[in-house]
Amino acid sequence: MTPTPDFRCAASSVADDEPMAGSAPTETDWLLVEHPGPWGRKAVAESNLADEVREHLAGLEGVRVQLIRRHGGVSGPGVRVFRAHLDPAGTGTTVETAVLADAAELLGDVAWQPYDGHLWLVCTNGRRDVCCAELGRPVAGALSARWHEETWETTHLGGHRFSGTLLALPSGVALGRLDADTAVAACHDLALGQVPIAHSRGRAGAAPAAQVAELHLRTELGLTGLDEVAVGSVADEDGTSVVTLHASGTAYDVRVGGRASEPRRQSCADLATKPGRAYDVTQWVRHEG
């Protein structure tokens, strides 16, 4: 296939009306490390962090490591770090923070402190995908102007076809197809405890089927409060996921089927097409028993 420098995966995804539901990251444990850059395609491995720090971060089993920086390139004083454990049910996420003199302190015992504010993490890693830079940076700029302390640019969040993308903590809600205006409105809703369903990819830390089921039930019942819907369990029945959700004192079973989607270029740099994963809700009923 001949390279097409003007191709943009995000615009193609919008044109095809590709569903976003179920595309949020599934990792439950995260480490965010302030590092102003430059950021390469493989941001941590290609960073200019000290060798021992890169090796340490690469060896953290079960932890997703993200580099973060302030919009505009301002950094310090010190190295701000956060760690988060995301509860797939959406009810028990914890976030902690510390300020280090140097990133090498991550190799020892860190004096973590609870963090009870919001974090707006906007993917702007243009080396990973050009859409993340072109669409993410205006989003980060608008959010930084409104919530400077809460806003951070970050490395690859996945789903660059849905740029601009954002992960909100502690809610764990992942957002996509944001611009400067819709990002401010969506984060305002989240700060008030409401889920901006139109821009939601799902709740990070949960399985894709659970993300899809939660958004489907919220849409059907008109429930936007963060605490109004919680994932109870996910079970497999003959290749179909049965997700039990608790909403407004009632339990529901939502059946979600997965399938290969139509082949597409998954990012701006991909020349070959390949299928992704799509999900269909086939049934939702009150839970019996």
C-alpha cells in the first residue's frame, strides 16, 4: 500500500461511525511519572531517563507506566508521580501521589500520600500517532487553562483512532473524540459526578464487555451519575459475556457478544488493514436470583 501522509485514523473512524464503547484500557494498576520529554513511540524505553530507572519501570509486573508532563513543557519543582489502582466495579479506585527529587527514587521506598483531586490525563504522544498530537494538544491546552493542577499530557492511552483521548481519575472513565470545547464540558460533568456518555469509551480497568454493558444500561435507563451503576460480575456463557450490573438498587444481566470488526488501518502509520474488536448487546434483563 502506498503511504498517504494526509491520512488521519481519527477522521476515518468518525466517518465510519466506529463505536467507542469497550475501547478503554483494561489495566487496573497504573504508575504516572513526570518526564517532560522528548517522548518517542515507545515512550519509557526510548526516554532519556537513567538506565536503571527505565529497567525498573520495565520490570514492574502488572503495572501500566505512563509518562506525564504539564502542557507547555513546564516541569518541576521535583518529579511528580502518581499511582492508581482502578476498581473494575467503579467504586473503589485509589490514587496516591508523591514529589521526588529525582525519578531514581522510584527504585526505593516512596512516601506515597493520598490524592483526592481529579486528574485529566490527555494523550498527546505524536510519535505514537499523529492524531494524538494534532487533536490531543488543543484538548490539553483548554483543560490546563481551566484546571491547571489537574491536567497532564500523557503517553499512549490506546485507541488513538478516538483522539482526542483522555483518562479521568479517580473515576476511571476514558473519553474519546474530544475537542477543546467538548473536553471542558465533559470534565466539568465528571467533576460533578456525571458520566458524559456521548464521549465515553468505557470505564478503565474493567473488561471490554463490562464497559459496553455499563454504557448500554446507562443509555437505556438514562443514568448518568458515576455511582448509579456498578459492575457486579462478568461470566462467559458459550462465548457470550453475561455482565451483571447494579443500578438504582436493581440488578441487571446484560449479554454482550464480541466479534471481529471490518478491517481498517488501526493508526495513521499503519499501511495494512486489520480487524479490530466490536461488541453487540444482544439482551438486557432484570437479574433473576
